[in-house]
Amino acid sequence: MSELARSFAAQKLADLPKEPPQPLPATPEDREDEYSSESSLSSTGTVLPSPSQHLVPAPPVQWTKYFAQELFLQHKLPSADEAKYHVYLTQPANLKSPLFVCHHGAGASGMSFAPFALSLRAALPSAGILSIEARQHGSSILNPDGDTVNDFSIAVLRDDLANMITLVRERLGWSSLPPIILVGHSLGGAVAVELAQKGILGTSLLGYVVIDVVEGSAIEALKYMQGILSSRPSSFLTLESAIDWHLRSRNLRNRESAAVSVPSLLRRTADGKWAWATDLAITQPFWEGWFQGMSQKFLSAKGAKLLILAGTDRLDKDLMIGQMQGKFQLQVVPEAGHFVQEDAPEKTAEMVVEFFKRNDRSALVLPPKVSDLIAQGKKV
Amino acid sequence: MSELDKAIEQLRACRPIPEPQVRELCHKARELLIEEGNVVGVDAPVTICGDIHGQFHDLMELFRVGGDVPDTNYLFMGDFVDRGFYSLESFLLLLCLKVRYPDRITLIRGNHESRQITTVYGFYDECLRKYGSANVWRYCCEVFDYLALGALVTGAASNLPPSSAPFADPATAANMASDTSDVEIEILNSAGQITNRFPRQRRSPHQPQQQAPQPNSQPSSSSQDADVDDAPPPDSQATLSPSPSQSQGTNQLPSQTGAPGTSASSGARSQNDGGAILCVHGGLSPLIDTLDKIRLLDRKQEVPHEGAMCDLLWSDPDEIDGWGLSPRGAGFLFGSDIVKCFNHKNGLSMVARAHQLVMEGFKEMFEAEVVTVWSAPNYCYRCGNVAAILELGEDGSGGGYVPKSNGDVGRSLGLGGWEGPVNGEMRRMGGPGRRYRVFEAAPQDSRGMPAKKPVADYFL
């Protein structure tokens, strides 16, 4: 569809009566902790609009199509702040099956991994997937006075992620952690690397996957970020126009993914419009700290390493050297934009599953060492 | 002047040749390559080169430092394309030289000589940009499928013939052994001056390892006690540097054998008695314990995702025991026990390979049983590394060197002896005489470089 047709459609949409689609998993207060079983999926099955129908406001896509359950996890932080974490979860078949723990980027949400989760489970049915939401991105952190805490430093984001993993384990009564693969997109990549490097997960951590973020290019891009943020529309009249804006601006390139993730980024305002749920401007003082030193941490942390990029030219010097010395695996998805897992969910899932299988310790059999052969009296 | 010579001239000027000519060139190259075995036999003297990655101007610098074709014999260990901006010109020039001087230049396959990799890392896009279609890329990929997987260098001299090359730093010279009859390793800078020289070690338990060249010997690292500041800055070095012909001249031997890496003589012996050198892009494979197993592979295909052929192009040596999982996602890591066992079994003195960026240009590991040679200086125009090539001389006068071959010294020690001091004894002979020429990136000509890509729209 041409740009013109798109903007025309967008205008059309704006003119449509604002029959509000039911608010999606809207505010945490609206939702109770709930466990939806797989069987309830059929009743909430939703039909995605095909491109030709998209002038009609889409029924909101529910998370239930992509995850088995959502959890709200209460936790008192050492700072005395009260955390209410929000995560989506599909449990692994058993504690020997891998759990993929996903952390979205700044301004995104746990639904950023929704289509990816489906593809991943299709390729590896025994796998579990935990898609967390960072503070002010679905999780909330309140100080004892009940005010929102605006600390977004990499260390607290890392601890949030670690807490969520621990709380899920407690909630579900797991005797141990399953083998974990961290998957982080953008800021989430930085958080995953930070967690991996701290070694908090111990031997449960099998490896980590970083999607389209590299210290050098991220820091270089930061100076443009204010401009980009201020040029975004501050609100949308309908969810459909918000989805459309994301596709037209090429921020997202996959309509199905956009239909799932974009509504989760927005909250209904008093005047009936849809505004951004997360105020990225308040995170700005932390941006540089998110990415500073990330390349070295990525290279030095323990565990298998996979970097998925939308373009090869995004490698900085450290990672270029590291790649050419064979320190990690690099996969490139040239057809995707920055939101690789949303633009190409199947391909991304395929890469991540292959990465897991390769590094699966339980299945790994290496050829024998020379000394072992000798010990067995074999001729070498 | 033949069409081929004209094409060489044009490519040397970094100008692509027309599509029909590429087609014909690739056709001829395939006819030539199909005759080569999976492991090509190469006689010393020869100059071994690592990754090039489309850095055309640096390839020209390599030829300036190492001598031109056909005066110098070359063996390129793959990764000609991708990343750099002139993959096309670099690969086609090497291919033209191969067709023009088939006995003077050997090309083996790297992991980037593959359809899948080149579509991601630049070569495909470059062909499309320069020709408007993917035809040339397709012709080149067909050639890739015919490239040999390895090369076996035989007849290399155990000691470097004495060279009269000047020392870069007279203070270093004073520290070095005046006896040049037993030089195992010599390191030269791009101006043809010796920066370091190591006599063949008679290792004994009392002689600490530091006497031997450091495994990752940086040209200057071992001469740190000498005043490094005396070395002229690169600019003034360039003005001091002799012309290519002069630098060849300074290495001329009194004998007729010619300087290592030159082709003054071709009467090399072909048997393995001096310990042959296996050249391969990546490294070893758990599926390959003898050279014959490489010879039996069906190589005329796209590089597979796993298996012996994949491993040869993807594996890396590492400080581990046995085999390890490669972080690259393809191939394996292999430890010193694996290499020593493989070399011993196959009568090899050393495995030379490329594939891994080395900031110092080359890196010897496992008591010189493996060497990595990297020939793309300032890789990808940003890594700040130097490059190196490895010259092996022709065995004419290698007196005093006991050839290592099957049934030789150490065999009787049994195989338990890979560890512990006893084995140091067994391995005392080391590899062939090795002359490393280290060079920096050529001054960059920014023409033809794609404009810097705009930064990503959104990056949080």
C-alpha cells in the first residue's frame, strides 16, 4: 500500500466513530492475578484483520493467544520500595526444558515478544518463555509514600529482572531454575548482559541472546533520540491509527506483530485518546549508562553468546574484533528493522532455538580428548 | 598484451572488468581448480597469507611488502571477500593471477567463500551495486565451490637463510644473536627491516619459556628492553622504505636458492621429511584424523552447516584440552593435544591457518604447532590491527635439522607424553624457519566507499 493510501486510511480511521475497542490488558488495577490455562485459549481466539480489512478497527489482540498466563508479583525491594512486577509466562514442560527469559527495549512491552513466543514454542514445544515488563513498562515501583520511583539505572533494571525470575520460581514452586537463555532486545539486551555478567543466575544460565543493540552504535544514536522521541505523535485517536503510524514510520514492519504489541504501549487518556504508557523522557538521564561498557560485558560474561542484528554495520570496534576472533555467534536479519523479533519473529525464533540446541549441555557430546583416548589404551 | 594481462592491469588499478570477461575468467578458473585436489600440494618457497576481506589497497600493500606475483609464490588461505569495500576487485585480481600463473599462486576456500555468508556480509551487495545484477556474484560463487579446502606445503627450510636486511633498531640488533646460521623466526616490518629474530631454541627444562618467542609475539614486545622509541614513526619509515625490488634484493641469498617466498628456484623436494605444513582456513575437525580423509571429501558444494568440510573452514585453536564447542556457532575449538596428535600422525611440523583476527598480525600457539596468519590490516577500517604474511624458505641448506617424521624421536616415548617436561624434549625441533612480514594498512583512498549509513531511527 502506498504511503498516500496509508495516510488516507489513517485519516479515515480518525473520522470513524470512536467506538473504543475494549481496553486491552489495560492498567494493572483492572486485572487480577490470574492463571489462564491453555484450554481457555479457544474462547479468546481473535481474528487479525487482513490488510484489506484494516480500515475496520481491529478487535484487540489478547495476550492469551501468545502466553499461557500472566502474573503480578509483589515484592518489597531492599530500598523499601514496593514492586509490582508484571510478566507473561508459558511454563517449560519440566525443569530440564529451557526457559527463555525475554526483556524488551525501552518504550516497548512484554508483548514485543508475543509472536516470537509463538514461533519459539512451535519450534521447541517443551520450552518455556517468560516475557517480563520493566518498571514503568507494565511493572510498577512505588516508594513508601506511594509515588512512582524513577530510577532506571542499569543495576536496578538488572535486579528487577533477577527478582522476577526468582519470584516466578517461588510462585510456581519450582525446586530449581530450569536452564535459562536470556533474550534481550535493545535496552533489554543491555540488562540481560548485565545480569549474565554478574553471574546471578549461576550455572542455570546457559547463554544469552542480544537483539540489535551494540554499545558503539547505540551511544552514537543517543544524541538523535530526543529528536526522534519529540517527533512522535503524543497520542493517537484510535489503536488502529497507532498501529498504522508504527508501520508507516517503519518502526515496525510486520502488521501482525504491530497489532499485538502497539496496543500494549498505549493507555487510554481521560479524553478518550491513546497516549504512550511509558514516559521515555524521564529515562533519558540513564541512557548512556545502559549501554556504556556493554560490549566488554557481552564478551566477558560466562555463557554462550548470540548477537542478532538487523545490519552488519552496527558492530562497534570491540565486537568486530570479538566476532573476528570467534568469541560469539552473530546472526544478521537484513530484512528486519530495529525490532527484529517483531519484524521477523519466525526467523528470530529459529535462530534462538538453534542456538539453544547447540549449547544444550544435556545433549552435548564432544569428541574425546587425546589424553582420555590414551587412558583407554586406544591408539591415537 | 593478452586479454588476461589487460584484465590484471585494470584490476590492479582497482577497476572492475566487464561482466562477460568475469564470466569467462570464472569459467577458466573453474577448469583449473577442478584439477586440484582437496589438499593442494605446494612447494616451498611460498608466502602464506590470511584473510583479505575485500581490502584491496591493503592487498596491494601486501604485494609491495611480500613481492609481486609471479616473483613471489603465494598461498592465500581464504576469506578474500566481504566486509571491505573492494571484495570484487580483490577476488577477481587474485583469480586472474591464478589463471595467469597457476603454479605461482594457490587459493583455498574460507568460510566467507559461500553464498549464504556473502549475501549477509557485503559481497553480494557489492556485486549488485557495481554491475546492477547478481550475475557476477553467481559466477564467483560457482568458483568458490571449486576452491581447494587446504594446502600442504612441503620442502620448507628448517632455518632461515641469513638475510642482510637491516635492523629497524640497532639496539635490538646488538641484543640478538650474531650467529645467523640457526634462525628459526625473523620478524620484519613493512619497510623490510628486521624488528626481531629468534634462534632455534634448544629447549631444556631449565630454560624458561620466555626465551622462546612469545606465542603471540608482537613484533616489538620481545624487545621492550630496547628503546622502542628509537623506531621511527610510521611516516618516516615509509620514506625510508626501499622500493619493492630493493627489498627483495636485500634478502637475496648468496646461494642460488633465492629469498624465502621468492621463486628463484623450483627444485623443491616434495616429500614430507622436513615436516610439511598444512594450510587451512579454520582448523581441524573431529571427523578428520588424517590428511587422506580431507582428500576424500566431496568439496564441490556450498559450505555445509556442519561436518568435516564446515569444520575445516570454521574451527579455531584454543587453550583447552581436547575439543570444545565453538562460540561462532559452527566448527569446533581444538586444544593443543589435538593439534600435536594430528601433526604427529600426519608428519606435519605445523598447521598454518587464518580465520581469526590477531591484533599483531600473526600468533603462534602450542609451541608453534599452530600459527594464525591475518592479512587484513585495520580490519574493516576500524580494528586498529596490523597484518602479517608468513614466508617459508626453500630447504636447500637446512643442515642440523633432524627431520621429524613417523617413527622418529619421541615415538618411543609413547603417547602418554603429551604433557609434562619430557614432551618438551620431544618437541624441541619446532617448525620450519619462519619469516613474518608485518605491515600496516595502506593509506585509505576514500573514493568508492559507500557514504556512512545514517544511524538507526530508534535505538532504545
